[in-house]
Amino acid sequence: MNQQEELPTLVKRRIQAQVIGPIYQELVAAIGKDQADTIIDSAIRKAAVEEGRRFAAKAPGGITSMADFIKLYELWTHDGALEIEVQQASDTVFDFDVTRCRYAEMYRDMGLGHIGHLLSCNRDGTFCQGYDPNIKLDREHTIMAGAPRCTFRYRYERQEQPRETSGQSSEEPSART
């Protein structure tokens, strides 16, 4: 399935929440809210990393970039799921504010607003770990947590690759540029 055929993310999150919500309630009843939150948080983060890997595998030539990452936002904003104000978009920076989040609205309508951050917000930076670990997110505020806007500040920060000692010259360019 290519990016154009990908199910809109808001639709996927609704379907997932319909399944996860009752499971979460059972976890809370069996082991308590704190442990249930920890389990859901861990599972969703692992799923986000794996989703990032799947999208990275679809990148042109298998090479990810900030430009391709920015294009992915079409999936997350599809049908007005997010209303955003882009501050800056370049090869190394993607700064924007979300002024309306239908994900937060949906979770609240479903009675799951109290775990919406676990179901969606925690995916945002974690997705990058699977997609391209050079992309880092700094976000101070979210609508899900009650702020008037979400502040997304993505940076492409090339990680130093450990140098191989198997005869590769330190002056040879890395295979991934």
C-alpha cells in the first residue's frame, strides 16, 4: 500500500481506540491505573516505532529525509484532522503549531480523553525513532493536555555514526548521507 492508499490516520486511531479503550478499562480494573497507563504507553510507543520503520522502508531508495517526513504529514492532517500553522519547513527544520486537533476531540467524544495522550501524542516523537532517528521532536504544549495549541518543533540532527575499525578510513563518507 503506498502513501496515497494509506488509510487516513484519524480513521486508524478511531478504530484502534475502539479496541484499546475496553482493553484499557479491563487493565485498570485488574492492575490499577498506573500500571495500565504504563502498559498502554509502552505498547503504543513500540507500535509507533514499528510504523516508523514501515514508512522508512517505503521512502525513495530506502533513504529518509526531512522533506519526505514532512510529506507524511498529509496522512495526519487528512480531512482537517489537524489544522496547522507552519512556521518553518526546510531540510533540517519542521516547525508548526496545531491550532485544532480532531484527534483530541475524537478521544474526548469517545470518553477516552484521559488517555488520548497515550494513544496519539506519545507517537509523534517516538515514530521518528523508527522512521529516522536523526529527526527529533521538541514539543512543550498539546491541545490534548489542555493547551490552546500544540507546538511541534522537529529538527534533523545527524547522529555521529560510530567509526568502524575494520579498515574503513575515517575520511570515507558514510553509506548514508
